[in-house]
Amino acid sequence: MVNKYTSMAYAKADDMLFGESKFPVKAGLGLEIGAGYTTPELNYAPRPQAGKSMEKLVKEYERITTDAMARMVQIGAPSIVLETEHVEQMSNNPSWGAAVAHAQKTIMEEYHDEYGIKCALRHTIGDIREDRDYLQLRGDKYNTFMEAFEECAKAGADLLSVESMGGKEVFDYSILRNDTAGMLFGIGVLGSMDMEMIWADIAAIAKKTGTVCAGDTDCAQANTAMFIAGGLLDKNLAHTTAIVARAISAARSLCAYEAGAVGPGKDCGYENTIVKSISGVPIAQEGKTSTCAHSDLMGNLTMQCCDLWSNESVEYHGEFGGTTVQCWSETLAYDCSMMNVALKTGKAKDLRDILVLSDKFRDPQGYVLAYDNAYKVGEAIAKDGNNNYLRSKNAAIESCKIVEEGVNSGKLRLTRFEASALAKVKADLVALTDDADKFMSDNLTKFKQEVAVFRPENYGL
């Protein structure tokens, strides 16, 4: 059953902090997430040659896990979460993923028993439902997809996550054409429909296996927009368009928690502050520590309300300071130590605001995602929380309004290119119908004709 959010978890934006959530989550070995302290979440990838056999892959993850756990103990870090984002071999062959989970958890249990370090293992199953030419969201691949969750949970994974791709075929077509309605349809409508289906099933698996149904992220769509938008000199996509996609993605990512997920939301969901404002679930975030994988223009700001602080995926290999997982886990741990001291000394809000103000006026994306403005987007979503289309549209319109207010205040500056893009996307949104059924019908007709790989049956239509 899907229970839609129609109110905010927090009475006001200023109540939101890192390390504290309305509904903390217990997971793994002595760990509680969002219960008054932050924890580093290390994200990593094996070297390509390790995927040639299950045995090689398991050995690679054993080295990764041992390196990370040993470094945490060496520096006295009290807790860590390890996130294994599946390479395709692990999700297409659920026994491979299960073997990796078992090997990792065995090592983590040894370190917990010996040194008392609190820890948990997140496995993020790969969304293998994409064929070479089209998404096959239902059918045989779906069964293997779900099997991968269950086998990993049985083998030792504590937290279950995915970066799902529902709606991506329409979104990819639309973002290249600056089609605002198509972007809204792909993320807010189709993406939400797919999320409600898969997360109800993941929640059932988590309940059966006694594990935590964690959360999703709109990496496939909103992050795609952010990456295309690039830096301040890039003009492949306006940053104002990218933040509209991100605002819509919050309404989509919220669907996981409405279908049974409890958090922590995944690190690359830059929309997670908005989601937390509505749901109160703990969240992972990445920012300055994700520079090993990408740039994002808001590297400090994203720390503002995190419960887990992550680095994004880094390939396992040697550096001067040790292996990559040792170097990045140590960096994360020191950031978390700083936040935890701020919480204990009553300085958390001061630190939060310093982090936010260091990036808030750099770019419209950071401006909208700053916790005070993120809360406003959350309110727009909750206002029509029962309707996936209307709440997505509300979020998009509110993000435009926030950017305009920032410009009018003189604190946020836009180039002519960005200002023009903002005017276009706002006009597009204002022109859209409030009738969800009409919007669905019009867009089904349009994209069935224009996007050959769009298959309505994927969404039960």
C-alpha cells in the first residue's frame, strides 16, 4: 500500500540538521542513522579486471572491505557504512552479489567484534532492466532484479537501495530538446509510477529478510541534467533547467518512502534535503567528497542535513596515502567528526549555515537546494501530495519562483543564457494543465509517436 505524504515532517526549515532525523534507522552492527550523529558512508568500485570471475570479484571486495575497516580502526572512527554499488555482473547473477555481500559482512563482523566499531553494509542493486535499445521494466529481467535484492539481503546486506530508471527513455529524449512537459512526464509521472511498483516489492523483501528498505535516487534523470549542465562556463544545458529537473525528482524519490522505504536515502540524490523535509527519514549526501567522481558546484552545502556523508564511487587502486578506499574513508570520517562535535557543543546550526552560505549563491542549483529553500519546495510537493503529477508540477514552479526571488534580491546572479532559460521553463510550466488525466493522455499520445523505445506497458498503461 502506498501512503502519500501531504504534510511536512518538520515545523520549520530551521529545525533540519545534519545527524538528526525525525525517524532514525537502526541497521547492521550497533549503528543508528539519524540519531544524533553522522557516519561516513564509503562508496567504491572494483577494478574492471576483477569482474572476470566471481572468485576474483569476491577477492577484490574482500580487499576493499578490509582496507576500509582497518583504516577506520586506525584513526579511531566510531562508525562507518560501506556501500557496494553493484557492477552489472552482480545484479545479473544474484549469486555473485550474494557472495560479495557475505564476504564483506563476515569481515565487518570481525572488526565489530574485535574493536566495537559500529557499521552497516548497503548494497545498491543495479537497475538491470535496461536493454540495449529500450527499458524492459517488467518481465524476466524484473524477476532477476528482485532476486538480487533478496539474495543480497539473505547473505548479509543491511540496507537495500537502487538507482532506478523508470521514465528515463522519455526524459532523455525531452532534456535534449528542452521539452519541459516531457521532463515532467518522464521524472514526475512515469518515474513515480515505476518507483511505487518496485519499492513496494523491495519493502516486502526487506520485511521478509529482516533488513532495511533504504531508498532510491533520481541519478538516471536529475543527475543527468546536472552533469550535462556542467560548470559555470558550460552552456550545454541551463543550470536553471537542471534545478527544475531536480525539484521534480524530489517528488519522484519521495515515492520510495511512501511505498515502504525508511531511509537512509542514497548519497547521489541531491534532492534528499527536500525529501527529508517532507518525510523526516535520514539521508545520505555527497558533495566536496565526490570530486573523485564528478563536480557539483555545491560541495559544502550538501552537508547541511546529511546523516550519512559519502564520497560517491571511487575505483579501488593505490594512492600515496594508501588505497583509495582508505584515503576517502579517512576524509569522510574527519568531516563527520567535525559535524558530531558541532552537534555535541551546540554549534550545529552555526556550522550548517556556514556550509550553506559558502555555496548558496554560487549557482541556482545550490540556491534552491539550500535547506531553507528546499523546505519551500517540500511544502509545494506536500500541498498536492496525493497527486504525482500536480506535486511534481508544484515543485518545478516553486523552484522557478525561488530562483526569481534570489535574482530580485540581488544575491543570486544569472547570465543572459540562464535568465532566458528560466523564463522559458517557467512559461512552459504555467501553460500546463492542472488536469492530471489530460496531461497523462496528451503525453502518452505524444511520446508513443515520437519515442520508439517508449513502451507504456512498462508502466501498466
